[in-house]
Amino acid sequence: MIDHKKYFDRKIAIDIETTGMNKLGKIYQGHRIIEIGCIEILNRELTGNNFHVYINPNQNIDKEALKIHRISRKFLSNQPDFSCIYKSFIKYVGHSEIIVHNANFDISFINYELKKLKKNIKKISDFCKITDTLKMARILYPGKKNNLHALCKRYNININQKKLHSALFDAHILAKLYLLMTSKQKRIIFEELENTFSNKFFNKNGIEKKEKLIIIPANKKELNEHNLYLKNMKKKNICLWNN
């Protein structure tokens, strides 16, 4: 198990595209990753130190998946295999916190690719902390749509330029969403103060109450001591209000 206390504030937002979609949380037999996009977040800032790669799956792409990302097998035929990029990928994400939307999909595919290498590589969760923004969103907004598009609309993130699914573009959107979802907005809670103020000084119609002030007059001894004090001040020419 990894010790999360050792992490610096380095987070990696990740998105992938594949040859096919998963079903009931499982990967179809033989489906592969064809694109990985990563956005680095350091101290809650996007650094621009990103990771992006297309991958040759050496197999056909499902028609439904092709409609979504439009990444053709012909284009991928000139791209490297996963076996050629896994070292640079692991080096890039290693010992960071991975931000992913629907971890069951993306992380399962990544682990599947690592396992196919037959190099006894651990699961990505063994050397990275996994944070699923879908689970976060379901806690923040129970019963509502919590896909990326719905969350972008909720947080006023402009995605008009997005025409097709792109791993790098979606990872960039995810990074922005994560920062907004985890921002600690400082709020002053006025409710208790407002209720107290309203009960004491205003009636139900919002009209100010005229409270009777309790006046405690000075006694004779206090008045004599006060007058004597003022006379002494006047002798020194520093009592301007006793003329």
C-alpha cells in the first residue's frame, strides 16, 4: 500500500479513448487503449507539463467508439504500441494523485494494458492515489446528472469548442472541474447573527423596535468627584468643554 502522506501536491488529470466501450463495468474481450491525455496540476495550478500519446492497438475499432472519437485505425497504424510508451507513462504519473472521471472505466483499461505486458507491473493504484470525480460529484449532487458535460454546465465551463471526444481536451476539462469541485470558498455565516439581530432590534415586519434604554444616573458622590476633576483640568488649561 502507498503512503499518501508522502505525496506532494502533484495531481494528474487523466482521460483515455479506447477501441470499444465497457459493459456492466467490465472490459470487452480484447479492447485496447488508443489515446491517453494527462494534465499536470501542481499546487492547484495547471503547469502545462502534460502527457499525450496516441497508441496503435493493432486491431479494429468498434463503429460506436469510432463515432465518438473519430480516431481511425489508419491514423493509429503509424503510432507506437503500448509496450513502447508504458515506461514514459509510468514515469510521468508515478507517485502522484490521479484525477479521473469514472475510475472503473479508465483505470481498468490502464491496468489491463499493464497486465498484458506480462512484466509483473503492479496495478496503477499501487503506486498512485486514485481520486474519482464521478464519486465526488454523486456526493455533492445526489440524484443529478454527473457526467462531464452536465458538470461543465453546472460549473459554467465553456466547452463549445469541443466537437469530438479527445483524451487531452477532456483531461484539461477534468482538471478545471476538479479544482472547482475542491475549492474551499470562504463564507461568512450570517444566519445566527442575523436572527439574533432581528429578534432584538426588529419586529416581524422589519420595522425597528424602540427599545427602552435603562439609564443609571450618577449619585451625588460621583458627581462631586467628576466636577472636582474638571476644575483641576481647567486650572491646567486642558479642559475645553467646561467653559
